[in-house]
Amino acid sequence: MIRPQVEAVDIDLKTGSTLGFYTYGEDRPNLLIVSGTTGRSATDVYASYLIMKHLESLDRVDGSVTIVPVANPLVFRLGAAVSPLDMRDLETVFPGDKRGTVTEKTARELWRHATQADAIVVLKTNWPSCISHTVALYKEYIHVRNLASQIALPLVVQSLGQQGSLSAEAAHEGIPAVDIELRGGRDQVDSQAAVEVREAILNYMRIRDMIPGERIESSPVFTGRMQQLNAESEGFFIPRMNVGEPVQADDVIGTVQDKGDLLSPHAGVVVMLSTLSYVFEGDVVARIAPPASEQKNHTEPVFERTPTVRRKW
């Protein structure tokens, strides 16, 4: 049975903002798993908890796994999107600033560990009705694509590469890093989604020969950037499809009762779909991941910094 090495880092004593880093094993490669970055993180925090319980049941880990169950403690407790102390979103301030605001200091401490990792997985809870999927800058960086291809979830969606996010900034620095988005709500845990992601990450560790057990070959579908479908009128939205289903252009995604159908603008896979709900004009009711080939001629984002030489395991 493995006991983790625990490192507690006080970010702000007045608000109880203390980061806990739990490391299993001592050698390389090192996998860093981060969850609890926002207030709607119940499912991803639970997924981290399940991974920790499994690691604690093992006799050894070849390499090491560092887990940060709650990366943004105050925001997580408040169920908020940004910190009330500085109105900053943690996923916009990496690599952070050790002399900055509370959020910037938090990012800097996480970044200190990120730069020592050989791979990074950031867990995020998405919508109550979505399929768990990987989000990655796989078109820009082969080291990111290699990591994403070894995570046994059905889809890898091209990332927007948001400046200041942990996975994007790490990828620019040559560190393989991806986000995994799970189904769930602010304070409600979707246990099925958490177990699915736990198994996908444990399987990745088995592929890397870090932990024992039978490995499953991963063969995700790589898609383009997520496209959203907005309600065109106010009323009751009734879904006509299920998440995970493939769609063609002009397929009926759902209906605003007594107002009309909402059609898919292109082919792809339904990643997120609202349940029966009351919507207003402009509300997002669905997100669709198009085939990667459909966006091959679109302008790719330009990153200001030149990536460093990628790391090798």
C-alpha cells in the first residue's frame, strides 16, 4: 500500500487557500493531475479522489503521479467562476506571479510543479449533459497529440488554446498537456463520468508501464474545434438527439416548442446538448465537434512564443 508524500502550500492564510500536492512514487516519468480549478468542479474532484484511492491500493508506482485535488480552494468552496479576492479566473493567469494576486500566486505554485512534470492532465467539469472528452492542442504540437491519443476517451477535440490556461501554456513550453472535460454540475457528482475518466487515466498509466494491470488500446477520434448552436428564439427547448450521436448538416438537433427546429450547421458529433429547459434567444443549447478535416483550411491560432524542444520520456 502506497502512502503519498504530501506537500501543503499556504497561498493565503486569511481565506484558507492552501494547495495540497499528493505524490505517489519518486521516480520519473512524473504525471501531474490537476482538478478543482473552478466552482463547478464536483465531478472532476471526485475523479481525482478515485484515482488517489486506486494508487493507494498498489504496492508501487514506477515513476510518480502528483495529484492536486482542489487547485482553487476558495473558488471551489464558493461555487464561483472567479476569485472574489481579485476577480481572476485561474485558467487565464498561468504561468502566474509569486508576487501577484492570490489567483496569480496559486497559478505560480501550480506552474512550479507543472514545469517538472513529464505530462499534465487537467480535469474540468463541463455540462450536466455532455460526453467526457479530451481537449488538446493536438494540431500544433506532436507531443500533445501523443498524450491525447493514449487517453481512452471517445473524442479528442481541438483546443482553442486559451492564453493563460495551464494546458496551453505547458504545451508551448514543450510539456505534453491536455484537458479532460467531464459531465457534471456545480455541486452534483456524476459518478459514471468520474469512473470513466478514472479508468481512462489509469489505463494511460498502464500504457506508460507506471502501474500494473491490463491495458486497453486507445483509439479516440480527433475532431476540429467545438462549434456551438444557439437558440434563435425564447421558449421551451426540447432535444431531439442524444449526446455522442453523429449528425449531418441540417439535422434537427432540437426544437423550441411552438417556434421551430434548430438545425445542425455542419456534420460532426454532439458533445453537449441541453436537456428539456426554458431558453432565451442566444442561449447555447448544443456544442458540436466537426470532423478535423472540415477545419483544415481555417486559420490556425498564432502563438507569440516559440515552443521549446519537446521533452522525451
